[in-house]
Amino acid sequence: MKLAFSHLNLKFNPFGELNPEQRKQLAVVDIEKIKNILNKPGVAIQFLADHGRGKTTHLLSLHELYPEAKYIKIFSGDKPDFEFHEIYFIDSIENISKKQRNFLYKNSSSIACTTHTDLSRELNRAGYEVVSKRVSLYDENILKKVFNDRIEYSRRGEGDIPVIDLRLINSLKQLYGDDIRSMEHHLYEKFQTLERIDNVKV
Amino acid sequence: MSKCKVVISTQKTHYKLGDTVKGQVSVEVDKECKCDALVLKKLWSTHGKGNRSSGGSEELKLFQGVWQPGTYTYAFSFVLDEGPYSYHGHYINIDWYLNARADIPWAIDAKDELEIILEKDEANPVENVSGYQLHESGENPVSIHNIGLLKYLPLLFVVVGVLLMVFEEMPIFGAIFAVAGSVAFFKIIQSSIAERKLGDVECLVDVANLSAGDRVNFTISFTPKTNIKINSAHVKLLGQEVAVSGSGTNTTTHTYTFHDDKIPILAQNSFSSGIPVRDKHILRIPDNAAPSFIVPDNKIIWTVVIEIDIPRWPDWINSLSIRVKP
């Protein structure tokens, strides 16, 4: 048995599942303009997008800048008990009922959250100044960086490793739009069958 | 700030169960440097499509104190006395790692990781390999049919779904629960409906102590309640990797079938009421079969599936997981 992916000079399939720490480490996000505004009371930041666009990655990266803030990942059916915290980070806020959300709004000064649906009206009514950021990595060069960073992260040793070029990124965009998770799934299958170090093709 | 570099080296990369991994951790520092702990850890971890699982962790503390500028080496040895064996599949991979970390106060920890392969010794196979976290299979053949009241379990999902829709303002989630519960309930009772024609079907699978290359005895018997024709009947031995990625509503289950051996059963296709039917077959577990492996989010499973296709009537379908020992 050979060491895994040694024929590609990699340690593992770069498009397999990463743990949250690794995702934070590899996040390519644009949060420069919003990175300080949560320190101001009464601000709500919502990261808006469909599944698989990178909302959680954005929220995790922002949370890196506020390590003291409470971070909660909400699963369907969860009924978290929201004690008062200055800043709450809520992943998948739509998984709690409107009644619970109102309770959350009363118990926090500022909020950052991910959501599929625009909650600005509701947040405004609760007294927040709302900053909405639609998450979409549609820029070819950013996507190229995101994917090549993941390949680099799985590097085994010195020397060449497979590379993703702009032609491949454009083909993936034609197939999947801005759905990064589907692109990653496609690339996972590609790397399972890749026989040698080369530019990756669709 | 001082610069600290940690490198692990071993004599070889491939080991058998019971082997000792010998090596050294080299530390290079360019200025005086305090180290709260230099720890070497051995562990296995999965990688691939599922959330990462790990286990078998064992730690050695190699150093604590202050390094002056220079290079230091610390010898270590670990005995590889438990599984799982290294495995490289499609959605699931299992590998063993040596992980060294120097905990340096007020600085980023210096670390290194080295991957090793734990292989089965085909010439001298080990009888009982620990580390697979599987429950023991029984000694007696197992009947596939008998699930008793468990068949009503999916109705609980239907009830929960309805409650979520009515009382918790969660119509979409509630509807998904209710529909999934209804489909699962039908899947479970469809064999019971099929038995209105077939009579009670009993399948016996000899599950005790199965390993790669072994034969699995399989027997099916029933006494039809009516004269009945069938389109086809077969038994399958499936080997699958089941990897779960994400969590909560973002959970995705990825299934990859790496072995699918289908054998036709019941040579005839029409049966008379009241005449007992009995058929025996042997399934063969391939010589290179991956052992069963079950940890949260990553499973390598072996299943015997029996299907009887009845024209214009629900099919009789049932399955049983079997344990393939390492």
C-alpha cells in the first residue's frame, strides 16, 4: 500500500471534508469593510446566501476577530437558551422560530448571523442597524485562489503539485454557477482519479 | 522572537500489527526558548468525504524546560498494538499519524506530522484485532425477517413532523419529517404486504466469525399462502463506504459501493399454495475485503440484501448487516 495521494505529492484529497479549524485557516473572505462594526452596539450583520456558498466560512472568519463573542451553531429543532451577551454569532439563524429570534434580539447588543432569507426588516424592527452581505464567490481569480490554497494545504513535500487554472474555473462556473460546494464535490471526484501531477481538467 | 523547528523522522513508513515504531523528534532553535511541553502523539484519523474521525491516541511527553540555541533530538518508540489497518478507499481513508507539537508560550506552537501505514500481515494474520469498535456478532445464524415492533418506529417521525407543523411554526421541516417517516414506514411494511402472498419468509445468514475470503451460508424458506408467480429473486452481498459530511440541516451522506455481488435465487418462478420452498446458497466475501469499520460519520459496512420481485404487488426486500473481521 502506498502513502495516500503520494503520486500527486499530496497527503489527502484536497477537496475532502475539513474540520472547522482547517476551514478558518483556509478561508478566503472579504470582511475588511465590516470587520470592526460589531463593536458598535445595535449592529446586526447578516451573511445571506443559499446552501454551499460559504456563509459559515465568512461567519467563522469574522468570529476570529471577536474571540470573546458567543458563537452558536443552530441545528433544526434546537432551542438554545440565550443568556445576555454583548455580541452573538449565530450560524443558521433561520433554524429557530421567530419567537426565539425575538428573545435573542432582546438579549444581545450586536449580532452576526448566517441566513438563507433576508431578515433585515425583522432586525430593523428589533432596533438593529442592519448590514447585509450577500455571499457569492463568483470572481474567477478568487475561486482559483480558494481551490489552489486547498491543494497547497494538502501538499506532501517539496516539488510540483496539481494546479487549477482559470480555464477549469470557468468550466466549473458554467456547470455550477456560484455553488462552491458542488464545485468541491466535482473536484473531489476528479482528484480521486487523477493519475499524475498536471493541470486539472473538467 | 525565537525560531523553533520540529521534525519527526522514523526508520520506515510501513508497519505490521505488533511492530514498534522507532524514531526521533529533532528540534532546532536559534535563540533561547522556553517550552511548556514537547509532546509526541500517535493516532489514527480518517480523511475523505466525511467529517474527520480519529482515535487510538497515545501521547509521550519528550521534553519540558528551556532550550538554548542549537539542535536537540529526542528518541521515541510506540508499539502498534491495535487497529484499524490503514485503508484507502473512495470516500473513506484511514491513516495513522505521528504528531509532534512544541508548546511555546506566547508564540505559535512548532509542529510536525508524519504519516505511517499499518498493514495486515498476510503471512501471520492476527486473530483478534482491537480498535474497530464493533459489537460482537453472535454465534448462531441470524434471521433477517424478525424486526417485531421496530417496524412502527417511522410512525414516530410522522407524529413528530405533524407536531412540528402545528405547534412549532416549522412547516417545511415538519413536512419533511412526516413524508420521510411515511416512506420509511412503507419500505418496512412492504415486505409484510408481500408476505400475504409469500407466507412468512425466513432468511438465515451464518454471520459468525466472518473474515475476508470466507463463505457465508444463506438459506431462504417460505410456504406460499396462494399460488404465486415472481419476476425474479436474488441475494446480494454489498460492501459500502458511508461517509457523512456537515452537520444539522447541512448534513450530507455519501455512499460508495465498492463490492456488489448479485446471485439469482429460487430457480423456479411460480410456486403453489401450501408447498414449502427452501433454497440454499453460498456468498463469498472477497479475499481483499476491507474489514467492517464503524465510527461516527465514517462507516465501512457489509450487507446481505434479499429481493423478491412480485408482479403487480409490493416486493419483498430485506437486508442484514454482517461483520467482516479484520
